[in-house]
Amino acid sequence: MIFKWLDERLELRKFKDKFLSKTFPTHPTFLLGEIALFSFIILIITGIFLGFLYEPSTKMVPLFGAMVPSAYASVVRIDLLPMGMIIRRIHHWSAMIMIAAILVHLMRVYFTASYRKPREINWLVGLSLWGIAMGAAFTGYLLPYSNFSVTATSIAYYMAKSVPWIGDWISRLLFAGDFPSSGTVPRFFFMHVMLIPIALIGLIGLHMLILVKQKHTEPLSNKNRKEAEGGKRLIGIPIWPEQAVISLSFFFFLLFTVVLIATYIPLNPIETYGPPSPGTPVMRPDWYFLIVYGFLKLIPGNLSFSVLGGKITPETIGGVIFPTFTFVVFALIPFLDRGKGPQNYIENPLHRPFMTSFGIGGGIFLCMLVVAGYIDVLHITPEAMTVYTILSSLAAWGISYTLLRLYNRKRMEGDNVR
Amino acid sequence: MVDEPSGDKGDKKGITRRRFTLGIIIASIAGALGSLLSLLKILAPEEKGGGYVSTIKPGDRFIYAKGNNTGDYIKVSSLNIGDAVLAYPEGKTSNPANIVQLIKLDESAYKAPTHINLTDQGLIAYSAICTHLGCTVSWVEKQQSPDTSYTECFCHNRAYSTPPEVQRSWVALHQFLLHRSGLK
């Protein structure tokens, strides 16, 4: 009924025939990007709720007899509302899940070589989405203005300040003056609720448009069947109704999981951290920033030198050069590993010894840096941890490469015998 | 781009009409974007004296920065050897760069490169802001031998050398002038 009413006015049938009948290839790993998208939707919904109640200001106001920044007071008041704390936790957990899902999605694309021509652009768009999502998480850190927030942001301020040549200017631009300044919270709030979400929505739209235009990569198992049929269409299920039903139930399952986690596992308890005070609390950022944080712990503190008048400090290496370098390596992958023709089927990771083992080694390296964020609890000296990190990632790379080469030699021999 | 209008083909020496138009367009876009660059200056405010520039002066009196007696004057007698407290100069607590760590050790323990003339009755003041990532340092107290206690920064788990001897090689924090009038 409603559809008919709308169709008479908007000619929806055309749209339905063109887009909703598109096919989506089925493979268990093709839903990872959807986890990220759905987490983003949950983030927006909970973010709207929080945005109505949050006060982006550091003006001191009374709260239970003590003077605290009004941003902190407003978040404490949100926590006291019925469901308030749960909504805040759902927001924070969804952010962690979104960034994790993007990373796992990126790994899937990497290991199956789906980034190859013609999908280099979408690889870069996806990579920017990952970076901007972390920017959203970072600006969100400061907003409750607890002792934790201020310490975490102060660390980032020093990292921005350590950029050679333009560090002072960059840090003042990002933090609206020298942090802590009264302008920092309003500027971060604007970035967190306006600038970054708009960029994310735009890039997600572009990511999906390119996906629709280029079509999804298909599982290898489709290849023979497709050649036998001689068809050009993707083999899979149509967006409407099959894929839509799967996605929708998947969304609600994710929502259920996030609510469950948020209900039982506390996250960022600002009441425990308290308002900003002198002294650095023993704290650790969320897992994705632990990579950089761990790297900063490992790097020797006296490693300073000058290049063309620019000062390179340990913070420059750990906080600026290392993340930039990692992103550049990721960005270059589709341009360094090129296939022969257009890649429309996913590759078997076992058949690509070099790229797969490189990915495993790199993955272990990043995991070890997360562990390095915990060296104080693990009672490992930074020097020992540096050795462990380098050795374990090199070992993972070498061993997996050797094993995959052996496997492939066996496979080739098997093929020849047959 | 190759098929230029026949009218332009004639004069090879001068600028073609197409190139001229293109040049004007590029120049105007560059000019418009260039004028926006001035905004970047406005958006990065420079706060003189704020941020992480300490305003501690000789003669400042130190007060507790943390704990139950926050705001009270720190008395030499209230600190034992091996103790350290976080302190602010009185009336300058709004500047986070002013936080210092007041350490009390045995007077005879101080040796170069510590500026011995800047110590007072076994007390020494260091900036509590770590030179690396701006975290506030903490004091690791060794009960058995107070002189081997040291300053540590949690953010990167490294120890600063403290006055008695260089325990673990690390850059020294900025040492402040401790004037007799700074303490009560």
C-alpha cells in the first residue's frame, strides 16, 4: 500500500529494479564491513542522545559540593540518568568495535588480494575511513574532561608539538592554543560531532558507490560455475530480499551483543578517574592507540637529533613518523602488488606466500606493540620488549613464509602428477 | 587538449586564447585559496605565557598540589628524608606548567650535576612535567634506602636520575631555584 502510494509519485519501481536486485556474493567474511557500518549507525544514534545532554565547556561549576569543569559535570549527570551510563558505554564500545571491524575487514581484503586493480581507489578510501574513525575516537576521548581525558589528550598534544618545523603551529591549530586551553573542548566537540561524522558519512557513501559500480569480488568457488554458465553477472543472492534480511538480522544481533557487553563490562568510568587533577593517573588508551603508545614506550628516550633545523625527538619518531609510515605502507600495497589483469575473484591466501607471511609478520608486530603498552604490569624492561617485538615479528614472517613455500611446492607437484 | 581551435594555430609566438583563459582560472583559484590561508593563522591562537611555560620565580612559596592538605604551605619539617610531594607556587596554580616535585634527601647526598646551590635544607625542586609527553612524573619510594628512591614517568616507564647519583641514565628534568623563602 505505502509502496504503491510512493511509487506513483517517485517512480520507486525503477530504483527497485535497478538497485535492489543487484547480487551480493555470499562468503562468511563479506560481512565484516557491515559490522563497521552498523557500529557507526549505533554510534550516531547514541551520539545524538549524548549530544543533547553534553556541555562543551571547561567553565568550573559546582557538582556535589566540589567545583568541576562543566563538561565533566554534564557527563556525570548523563551517567546518573536512567540508562544514561549504558548509552555512554554503548557509544564507547561501538567505537571500539567499529575500529576493530574496519581493521579485520582491511585484513580480509589484504589477505585475499581484493585490493588489486581495479579496486585501488576503494582500498585508499577504506584506509582513510580507518584513520578518520580513529580521529573520531581521539576527539571523543577529551570530551568527558576527566583526569584520564586530559592526560590522554596532553600526550597527543606533545606528539603534535613534536612534528618537526611546524609542530607548534599544528598543535595550536588542533588544540585551539596550547593545551589545556579553554578553546580545546569546544573545538574537539565541533570536530567530533560535525566535521568527522560528515567526513565519515561522505567517505562511506563513496566507498559503497564504488563498490556498487565495480561489483564485489567473488569467492573462487564461483569461478568455474560462472565460466560454465558463461554469464557476466555476479553469482550470489539479491540485495532484496535475501541480503537485506541477513543484514537486518545481523544488525540486530550486533546491537544485542553491544548492549550486552555495555551492560556488564564497564568502560571509561569517569567517576573513578575524577576531574582533572595534578598528577598522571596510571592509564592506558583504548587498544588501537596502544599500538602508538607501546611504540613510544619502547623507543629510547635520548634518541634526539636535528635534520635541516627540524628537531626529531623520540616523540616525533613514535608519534608522528611511525604512524605515518604505517599508513603509507598500507596505502602503497595495491600499487606494489599488482596482478596480471583485473582481479574479480578473491585469492587464496595460502597461494600467496610472500604477501600472506608479510601480513602475518606485520600483524604480530602491531600486536606486540599493544603488549608493549603493558610492560609496566608485565615487569619487562623496554629494551627486552624491543628485542621480543622485533624477533617475534621476524620469526612469524620467516616461519610462515617457509611453511607456505613448502605447501605451495607440494601443491605444484601434486598438480603436475595429476 | 590537442584539437585547438584553428584561429589559435596561426600565432605560435604569443599566448593562445585557451592558455590565457586557463591561466586566469588557475590564478584566480590559487588567489582565492591563498587568501584562505590567513585563516589558518587565526585558527591557531598563540597564548603568551600560557600552556607549558613555567612562571615560577625566586621567592615563590610552595603549597601542596595534591592530597588532603592541598593549598597548605609545605613545611620542611613535615617532610622526611626520601619523601617527595607535588607542589605549586602559591597563587600560580592555574598554570599546569608550574607543578613541581619537591624531594627531600640527605643534604650530603647531592653531587654534581645537581646544582647544589639550588638546594635548601636537603630539599630540591624539579619540574614535575616529563620532558617527553608532558605527563606528571611520580616518585618511586624505596623504604629501606631512601636515597635510592627515584622519579619515574608512567607514560614511558623510564626513570629519571635523582640527585644522589645517576641511577639510570636519563635526561634530567628542569631544576628550579629553591630559595630559602620558598619554604616555611
